[in-house]
Amino acid sequence: MENSKNEDFRFDSIDLILYLYRRKIPLIVISLFAFLVSLIASLTIPPKFKSTVVMFPASSTSVSKTLLTDNPYQKGILTLGEEEEAEHILQVLNSSQIRDRIIKKYDLTDHYEVDPDSKFPLTRLRNKYKKNISFKKTQFMSVEISVLDTDPQIAANIANNIASLMDSTMNLMQQDRAFLALKVVEEEYFSLRDQIRVLEDSLNVLRSFGVYDYEAQAEMFSNAYAVAIVEKNVEGAREIEKKLEILKRYGGAYVSISDFLEYEKEHLSELKAKYAEAQVDANQNLPYKFIVDHAYMAEKKSYPNKSLIVFVSTVSAFFLALILMFVFKSIRDRVNR
């Protein structure tokens, strides 16, 4: 049984070889034709040069909280980011803000030879942009910007420029939100500061009436009044009674305002710290990346790979011709039965 299988396999293999041998001329002609066509086609493809920027994301930590607060668990501004930060960078790099600025700066409509009057010129331009400019996350959690272009200097310039635009775009996004937060904190801070000034003015009015420290004065005047009564100092007792009457009239207000003022001053101190943090966040302009490799002008082309194009085209033509021969032979055999 096993010998029979081996014989069938040997027969099929020999039969295939004989079949190929009988049709070697058309197969060689087709393969040679495919070789020549692919070689000519590869020579007509304009060469492109590749430039690459490799960078690590910075930790997405608040600069104000890092510099102005004492938190041992807070990440520093020099800490490398993780996968989440790398994903954020990729989203920003693929944004229309960066794409449109690069297209405008380097006039890619003309550079990519896109006719503005053609059908769907914007779609064609964006497709070419996406084909020539790509972003990816590496296995080491870095982000790679790759640019292909027929001009090696333009490829390097675009790659480096995109890396710079990533920082300005991220800062702009953060500042839009930070300025709104700053405005809210600023309004609350100055409002509370004005309120404290009103309270202090009220205390100054009460002090002009002779109320400086209600509890201490009340104790002192009570003791002095008792001494005056014991010593039968009528005139002194009357003077003390007047002062006690003033304390009785304004003392409660003094205590309430004084306690409330102390509370509000503590609140103002907290708001002042938040105000300082908001100012730092609104005005920060730090990089969100650590560049490992800047893009440089490539000396050798990266595209197209002529040998690969010729090899794949020739082999594909050979096998396609072989399959078609098998199909035609099967059809002819069935018709002749």
C-alpha cells in the first residue's frame, strides 16, 4: 500500500516535469516577456528617498504640579512616557492640523503633481500624503516618523518639521483648556481678595470704635470693673461700663467678621497656589517628546526595489501562465471526451 502511494507520487512528479518540459518554450517566452516589461516599468518609477525621526514620548504630567507641589509620587518632566502617551502622539501626528500645515508649507499639491482642477483633488492629495508619510509605534514604545520623497532634502525637512509641529500642536491643545481654567481660578481669586479687603475695612471701622480683641478686652474690662466696684471708684466704673457697652454692641460682629476673615484668608492662600499652577500650565511650552534620531538627507534611494519588482513579476507571470495552461488542458480534455 505504501509502495503504491510512493509510485503514484513519483509518477505525478515525473508527469509534471515532463509537462513543463514540453511547454518550456511558451513558459520561457512569457517569463522573459514579464521580466522585460517589469524591468522597463521599474526603471520608469521615480526613485524615492526615506528619512526617519525616532522619538520617545514624554510623560504627560502637569508642569505646575511637578514644579510647584511637593508630591513624591508625581512623575517628573524628564520621565519617559508609556504606551498611552505614545498613542496620544500618534493621534496628534495623524491630525488634520499637522497634515494641512505640512501640505501648505511645502506646497505638496504642486510637489505631488495633483491637479487642483481634477476630480476629487483633495482626496488624491491626502492619499498621496498618507502613502508617503507614515507614523508607527515601535516595539520599544518609541514613535517613528517616516517620509518618502523624490527629493532627499525635502524628505528630511518634512520629517523634522512634523516632529516640531507635534509639540506646538500638543501645547496649543493644552493651552486652550489651561487658559479656560486660568480664567475661572483668576476670577475666583480676585473676587475673594476683594471680599477680604471689604472684611478688613469692616474690622478697621470696629477698631475705630475701640474693639481690638473682643475676648481679651472683655476679660480685662470685667476685671477692671470688678476692682473699681470694690474700690468704690464710681467714675472709673462708669468709664469701664461705657467700654463694656461698646464691646457688647460691636463685639459679636467683630468676632464673626474676624473668624470669617481668618477662614477666607486660608481659602485665599489655597486659591493663590492654584492660581500660580494655572498660570504655569497656561504659559508652558515644553516638548512632549525626546528625540532619539533626527531625520537626515538620505544618500541612497529606498524605493523602488527594482530587483524585487522584477523577481516577483517574473515568478508571478510564470506561475500564472502555468495555471492557465493546466486550466485550458483540463477544459480541452473534458471537451474531447
